[in-house]
Amino acid sequence: MHLNIFYRAAYLLLAALTTSSGQVEVATALHDSEGALDEGAPKILHLGARHKVFRHLRPPADVPREEQKRPAPAAGIAPSRPLQYAVSKDVTLITDNLKLLPSGQDIWNESLAWVNIPRVHPSGVVSNIHMGEVRWENVAYMSLTTTLTLTMAAYPASLIALFVSCAFLIGLVMWQLVGSDHHLAAELLNREDVDGFDLVTALECMPSGCRKAYDVWVLICRAIPMMMVFGLPSFLAVCSYPHPQEVFMLMKLLTAACMFTHSIYIPIFSTAGILSMRRAAATDYLELTKKALGDGPIPEVRHVVVLTQYLEDIDVVSMALTSVSRSRIAQSSICVLLAMEDREPEARTKAAALEIMFAGKFRGIFSTFHPADLPNDPPGKASNMAWAFKTLLKHAGSEGWNMDQVVITVADADSEFHHGYFEGLSHHFLMEDAQKRHLRLWQSPVVHMKNYHRQPSPIVVGTMFTAMFELASLADPNAVRVPYSTYSLSMKLATRVGGWDADWIAEDWHMGIKCFLFTLGQASVQPIMLPTVNYTPEEATWFGTIMARWTQAKRHALGFSDLSYYFMMLPLVLTKVLCEDRACRRSDTARRLRDTWYMVLCGVSVVIKIVNVHVILGLTTTYGLLTIVLHEVMNLLFSADRLVDHLFDRTEFCPLALVLGCSICSLTISMSFVGVYKFLGHRIEGKDNCSAIFGSDVLHWLYLVASLQVTGPAFFLALSLATWRAAWSILFSGSFKYEVASKPTKEMRMGDDCPSLPPCWPERKL
């Protein structure tokens, strides 16, 4: 069987190599039905001295009739009867017949004939199926070479390879422009101030040629999201004129395949994630650490929890702080930093109230106030976190903290931690090697279910898929992970990479990618399967909640900008490594260059992660719309001999099968999400006053399925719109506005309304 497959592949390869245009019909060879070819010529293609690959085999005249009826052998398997005739003309015949093929755009011209299979193939050809009877399907010609070429262009893989190569080339050019100036090389990225690894600032000491080259590269990088979201569909739209059949088939299959692959990934690994959460919740990490370290004392690990906030309800922040205080090591090991915005009128009053409220419950609690008028410092979580980190460094230095034993946890103001999270974090930190622990980020599963019972059905769809996708990513041992919302890392790692950047809006993904780049690919995200629960945006009305979630979706989509950031930084990181090695004559140059290559190659996985999250959804939506338009245009303008109905019929089965598989996976995802709800039910607000639907697993599952079928398409279309908007903004906006989505107020949390459910549904206490 393996030889059979090999011969078939070799046959296609040899046929392609022996043609002048490269256009080869996969299923058949093209022969003139009107007798232009020598009907007596054998139809065998040689492949070496011993083995033959057969195209159309007619038995010789001396073969008995009963043996002629016997099915011909499969391609690549020699027949039982020896062959008695020559095969030297076959390659020439194949090449000559390809001249009969029309050019692609001729398919639109009704006055020109178009090739189809019955018209081109002669009668009397022996088949290895249907007992020797040949049954050619009446389908129009399509180009295999064109289809494969368009496939490379339809998915952004070719663009990714191009930009990685260009970034590497730009880095080499900048390195050559810097020259052998040892002082300049030592200055690059080797500063010891708070900004540390500020690569862009280091450009100021580079020659003007470097700066100009890099400025051009930055403009190109800012256009990368636009190229992927709009450039690829535009390219296929242009190609649909010369190759409409190939483009139609490709977009239809690619859309269905992307939906299927994403759908099948989530139920497999999210189910494993649920089991991991249950095991982690049953683990006493404090006892586990004591057993692992034996009779010796447990080394001190100081935790700093940074709660960034702006216009947050004080009760919401109190909920987050209460969850931290439930840890058994809160008073001995956990410090809290309230990162407030100075532009909030009541910030200082709120901070003082929280410090009084939680006095004595932590090892320490203090506040920072992010100024409103700093240059290149737009309002938002990233800029607030950057200011808080700088202040924390000064505080730690004045207090004499051991930086090697400090772990920073970045949290939203509404993050409710599992009571064992910080014990589990200490365990994972101490169990790592002394060096590797400062190359790790730790991530818990984040589920936006705190106000789940009040979420409208379109928001429920987003809550379910976001939670299950993040859970699957953490459970998949081979996944490329980036930090999300609430995460932890050592202070030493944060200092090494220069802290948080103020002007990149997606602070979590950005920090993960920054750590990856500036450690030459050594930093990675490790899971701690103790879930963190927080709110989705909420307003007083159903429609207001939808619009608040839309505001959050627009902000999250701007995380697309990290794709540009990655390619912007890649040449600078390479320049730094090469310049440092040249200036300092380091003995480990080979190892560092190897690490750099490792970072570049592994970075492709990071880029693909960003593409799969931010690009594919927008692309598949665009491809789906283009497929509908192209379908109608072809149906309207093609003449009958183009057999467009056969094309539509033949391209229906596979997409329908994939979509059916996607639907089955969605049902499985809904079932798994019901399991997550049961596991976290005691941490969700309003369970005593919610609808009876949530009290029954079956009704809850049916509600999720109905929400997915009715409002799911609108939700995913909205995410695609947010992606399109983000790609446009990244290209034409120098900075982004941090839009704050409304969080639930005390009145909403204490109310009995459930806007996510129709008023006619009964309610009961559980």
C-alpha cells in the first residue's frame, strides 16, 4: 500500500515536471477524442527501469478477450501479464496535449469552448474500477498548479515566512551599518536604568542610516495586519477573474476547514482542562511543597498583587481583595499594590478606604497614582501597570527586598482568585530550577462568569468560547501560550525586559511576547489550573450590556497590534545580539547565535498563535462573503457548457461534512461548559435568584445550544468587524484610545433581574 501511494505521488510529480505549463488534471491524462493522437500508441509512462506508472492502458490485440475484461491494475503496480510494446512516445504526447488547454479567463467568454472530461477522453480506455468500464464525470477542467499556488496565498503562511525573512535581513543590515564601534555596541540595549530593555530608545544612538531603515520597516510592520485581513482577500478577489473555479473551491474549503480545526481542538483539550482543574482544586500545594523540600524550611517567596483600576466600583475591588486574603499565606507573604489613576477624581479617597478596610490582612498594602500628563503615556491598563512597576522597583529597593524571591501577579480589579492560587504559585516557583524560574510566566484559567446569570445570550456565546479556548490552551502540552488578563511572573524577569510598555494597549499579550523576544525565546507560560473568575461588561439594560461588550471586543481586537510589535522588535533583538558579541568578544557567541535562531524559529509559532486568534476569524468571514458573491456571479455569467452546477455540487459535500463536524464539536463544547458551570457555580453571583434553566443540566445545555444557533453568527460577525477595525486602526493611528467597558454596579449585583432570559421563563430558588 505504501508503494502504491509512493508511485501515485511520483506519477503526479513526473507529469508536472514534463509539462511546459505545469497544468495537469489530477484524475486523468488529456487525449484528443477526435483522433488527433495515435490511437494505437501505448499509454504508459516510464518511471525507472523496473517500475511503471500507468495512465490509460489498452490491452494489446493478442491478449485474450476474457483477460481484457479483467480490471486493470492500480497505478504503480505491474500487471500480471508482461507488456509487449514500447512506451517511448508517452511523455511527448502528454506535453503536446496540454496545448489544448484554454487560458483561465477564457471561461468567461461564451464564444470559446471549455475543456471537460468526456469531451477530451477517448472511448475504449480500460479502468481499474467498475469492472473495466470507464465512467467519466462531466466536470470542467481545473488547474492543479493554480489551486496549490492559491492555497499558499490564501492562508497567511507565505506572508509570515516573507516577513520573518525580511526582519532577519533588516537586522543584518543594521548590524553592518553599526560597524565595529565597540562603545556603540555596548550602549545598545545594555542600559541599567528603570527602562532597561528599551530597544526603540536605543535607536537614538544608532547611525542615521539605521534609523531610516528601521523607520521604513516600522511602517511596513504597521501595515502587516491590514495586509493579512484585507490584502489576502483582495488578492483572491483579483484572481477570481482568471481562475474563478479554483478561487471558489479554495475559499469554500478553507472557510469550512478553519471552522472545523478550531472547533475540534477546543472540546478535546478543554475536557482535559476540566479534569486538571478538579485535580488542582483537590491538591494542597502548601503540604505538597513541604513534602518536596523535606525537613528543611520553606524558602520565602514574596508575592505582590497589582490591581490596576479606573472608575471601578469599590465593592468590586473589595471582592478581588477578599479572594486574595483567603489564601493561607496572605498575612505572611502577600503584598497588595493598588494601581490607581490620578485622573479619577475619587482615586485617593477610594485607595485610602481600601487600605483601611484590609489593614492587617496582608503583609503590606499600598497605592500608586498614575499621573495623567506623562508624554507617550496614553491612559489604560498598560500605562498604569508601567508606572506601578517603576514605583514598585523603587519601593523594593528602599525596603531591601531580595529581588530573586519576589513574584508579581497582575490582576484586573474584578479578578476573584481561587483561595489556593498563591500557594500553588509558590509551589511552582520553588520547584523550578533557580535559573528557569526567572524565565517563566504563570497563568490560571480565566473565566468571565461572575455575572453569568445576567448575561444576554450573545454574550453567553462569547463567555463560553473564550473560557473553553483558554482552558484548552492551558491543557494542551504543546500549545503556544501567552498570558491573558491575570498572570504572574518574577520581578527579576520583569526587570530584565524593562517592565511594561505604556503605549501598547494589550498589556498581557504584549508582555508575554516581549519576554519571549528579550530572553531569546527562553521565556514560556506555564499553567496553574486554579481558575480565576471575573465579570463581563454589564449595563442596566439588555442592549446596553451588548454595547458594553462590543466596547471590550474592540479593545481586545487591538491586541492584533502585537503582530506588528513582534516584527518591529525582531531586527533590533538580532542587532543587539550581534553587536554585543562583536564589541565584547564574548566566548559564548555560538550559543547566543544558536539561541537567536531558536527564538526566530519558535517565534513563528507565536506569530501563528496571533494569526489564529486575530486573523483567521476575520479572514474566514471575508472568504465566506466572497464565496457567496462569486457563487452568484458564476451562476449568472457562466454558459451552460462551463458545467458550473457540477462545480457547486462537487464542492458541497466536503464543506458540509466539515460544518457538520463543527456543529457536533459545538454541542460537545456546550456540554463541557455546563461542567465548568457546575464546578464554579458557588462562585457565580445570583445563583439563588436565577432562572430554573440553570438548575437543570439538560435545560442549561439546550439553552447554550439555542443561544449558539440563534445569536452565535451575530457574535462572531461582530468579532470579525472588530478585527477589521483593529487592522485599519493599527495602520492609520499612531496611538490607541483605551475604551473602558462598564462593569456591574452594586445595584446590578444585588438585583433580581436576569436580562439574559426572556421574561416568560420561570424562575425559582435553587
